[in-house]
Amino acid sequence: MTTALPSRPTSSPALPGLDSATLTSLKKLTQYYAVTAFLALMIGVLLGPLQALNYGGVNVYEFPLLRVLIKSYYQGLTLHGVLNALVFTQFFISGWMLYLPARDLNVRPNMRFAWFTYLTMTAGLLTAAVPLLMNDATVLYTFYPPLEGSPVFYIGAAVMVAASLLVAGQVVWLWLAWKRAHPGRVTPVVTYMSVATWLMWIVAALGLVTEVVVMLIPWSLGLTRGVDPLLARTLFWWTGHPIVYFWLLPAYISWYAFLPRQAGGRMASEGLTRLAFAMFLVFSVPVGLHHQYADPNVQNTWKVIHMFLTFLVAVPSLLTAFSAAASLEDAARAQGGRGLVGWVRRLPWGNASMTAQVLAMVSFIFGGAGGIVNASMAFAPVVHNTAWIPGHFHITVGTATTLTFMGVMFWLVPHLTGKRLFSPRLALASVWWWFGGMMLFALGMHWQGLAGVPRRAQVSAAAQQAAYDSMNIALPKLLTAISGGVLFVASVLFYTVLIRTLLSPRLDDPESTPIPVSEAISPAGENLRGASLLVRRTEPLLALTFAALVLVILVYGPVIAPMLANYQFIPGQRLW
């Protein structure tokens, strides 16, 4: 049984609620964001098997037909990474996390501005797509100079990021307007999670925005005589690791707020939920130097500080694991589940949306453990720049995030359109195939990484094949190659369900598929005066954002200042 997000009447005529016309427009906008996101994912997924085959030892990039479409492995890698990790996530999250707080608060957004933001983001995507498709921005999607792309690519990417910040600004404005109209009230938990995520992204995006706007665009236009790779890399990782939390936290919103109800249970604790997101807001940005352990001219003291801050981010992740597991156990025991782990059998495994998210959480157990390895100064040099890293990446973003969003789409599309999900059995099959394919890929790539196989490399065409043969990695290569085929089958099943659903006639009132908001075992209450100390201390999100910004300045300022004082002008290179 599911229930919609509660209608929250406004107390001020200056704060109009959602009327029918606005709600219809908002749903249409959310659908546009989501469909654009999954179209980008579809193209990126089609390129995925080529990446898997490369690490399976099969060089398909020399096929004449493929060479017409993709000039090199490195162009294919750039397209795969940009579409899946940047475009797909940014579009889905922007629609998802505008829609949820607007519904949760029952506050009317400025729909003209909202549509303008979507069109701006789409314009940025199309602008960046041109040089990508023309092999004029093959920079491996990491914005690492001295690899140089077309200025058109950097401008398009900057417009996309700017558009996401406009969405963030609109959501924060909606929340502040609601707070002014409801003084002394506790922010509803779905809105709290959404606003905390957007505020974290605003702080996190400062690094990438500075790198692209101040350094890369003028450099690629020939307005400067060079760019400092170390400074650019540092600014990139200011954003580059927190962006992973920008991808994961919207999935956490579903795990906390919606999955318990879908499983037949309740959210464990609103207080712990708020604490987890408050900790992500404060601690998830100043962690980027753990990607730069091998970089010169960065003092080890600051690398160690970033390492410990990265370990600190594991705390809200463990809170999430505890809370999500408690909610699922509550659901299963309510259905008669017994035993220490026997209750798992009582979960509604026939529900594709629930199954997708539970499997996503299972994958993140391995992803979280691998993340601790990546963050450690002792272990990171062993796996850094090896196939281990994309193996890790595909069970965090490729499974935990993507599989959750796929599961959300199984109820979100009917909710937005009034169309019934095409073939729930195919939807369920796509979930298991995706999970299985990603686990095979992760196993193969982690294994190869431990053997020393490099990442972001066309290893299938390397001149020193004997070196790879001596690693005794025939089995992990086979697993990696097979995973590409399994994931291709999964994507065919999923897109069959999605496209057939979108093209089917509308049969129901969209609201007959409600937002599956969960009740809480330990609710926060509505009024701050009567709320717990934990709820009261985590409520001031703007103060927490200021604390996050101060912390970022404290741990990045002493690192960046010497780089600015010793700026190195390095000319650009185009290798592919």
C-alpha cells in the first residue's frame, strides 16, 4: 500500500500552493528531465560493451564500420563517461529533486523559470555534444589538462552545470519561502534531504566551475598561453569526488523515504536520516586530495587530512546502511518474516522497483568497502589508475545510483503520465540482468586492477600483450567480456519496458499511482519546539552550509595558494 506525499496547506496568500495546471506542467517537466536522462544513458550503455570487450582482450575499435562512428577507443570512453556519469545523472536529479520538494511542501514553483532551466541544460548538452561526436573533445571526461578539448565542449559543459545550479537555487528558494510562511515548523524530511543535497552540490560545484570558466575556456580559446595541470586537477577533484555524493544522495532519498513503504514497512528514524544528510553536507566536499596521493607539490599533511575526512564520510553511509536495513527488516517481519536473516525472504521480490533498489544497496556494500581502500594512503597506490577504479565506479554509480533510478522509473513514469507499466515481469528481469552484469564487470575489473592492468587504456591493442598474458588474468578478462553482453541484454529489457510504457495510451489518473512516502517509526514531529535535540541541531541547513564552506576553505586554501603563487603555463595537447 502506498500513500501520496501529504498535502501541506500554506498559511500565507503570498505562498500559493500547487494548482491543477501547475501540477500538470510540473509533471510534464519532470518527465522531460527523466526521459532526456535515460536517452543519454541508452547511448552511453550501447558504448559500454565496447569498453568491456576491450578489457576482455577483444579489440573491436579496428572494425571498419565502428571506425566510421567512433574514431578511437578514447573517444568511445569519453562519450561513455560523459553521457552516463554526467548527463544522465544531472538531468534525472534535476527533475527528481525539483519535483519532490515542490510536492512535499505544496509550494508552486515558477514554471517559466523551471522550463527555462531545462531548456538551458539541454542547450548546454547539445552544444557539448557537437565536439564530442566530432572527436574534438576526447579528454576522457575528467577535464585534465594538458589534454585539450574544443572550447565549445567546455562552454557547453559549463552551461549544463550552471543550469543545475539554477535548479538548486529554485529549490532552496521554495524551501526558504515555506520556512518564512511556517516559522517554527520542522522541514518535511523529503524536502530536507533534497535541500541538503542541493546545498552540498552548490559548495562542491565551485571547484569545477572555477576550473572550467577561469582556466579551461580562456585557455582553449587561446586567450592564455597555458594552464597549470596541477591546479586544474586540484580544482577538478574539489568537485570530482563530491559529485559522487551528488549522484548517490538522490538515490538515498528513495532508500530512506520511499523504499520502506514499497517493501511494506516504515522509515526507521527521521532523526538519523537528517543527521546522515547533515553530515554529507558538511563533510563530503573537502576530500578530493585522496585522489591526488601521487601528485607532487601537495604536502602530505593535507593529503592525510583529506584522507581522514574521507573516512569520516563513511559514517553517514553506515547510518544509511543501518537505517535502510532496519526499514526492510521492519517490513519483512510485518509480513511474517522470522529468523536472523530468514526475514529477507518475506520482502516483495516480485516488485521490480523494490528489488532494483535493494540490489542497488547490496552493490553499495561492496562499493563502500572499495571506497575505504581507495581513500587509504596505504592501499590507494596499489589500485590507483588501475582497472580496479572503473570496477569500483560501476558498483557505486553504475549500480547503486543507476539501478535505483531505474527502479524509481517503474513507479515514477506511471505517476507522471497515468500510463501503466508495460510488463512488470520484463521490468523485474531487467533489474536482475543489470545487477548480474555489473557484478561480473566489477569482479573482472577489480581482479585485473589488482594484477596491475591500467585503466583508461586500450589494453586490447597494446603492443606488449605478452606482459598482460604473464599476469594470469584470463578468467577476469573473460568475466569482463561476458559482462558487456549481460548488460546489453539488461538494457534491451529495460528500454523495452520504458519505451513501451511511454508510448502506451493513458489509462489512469496519474495520481492513482501515488508517491510512496513512508511513515516513520521515530518521526521528527512538525514543530521544532517539541522536536528532539538531534532534529533541532540539524534543521539550520544554511548554517551547516556555511560550516561546510569554511571547512573547504581551511583544507583547500593552503593547498591552492602555493599553486597560484607558482603558476605553470603548460600548452595544450590533443592526442587522439
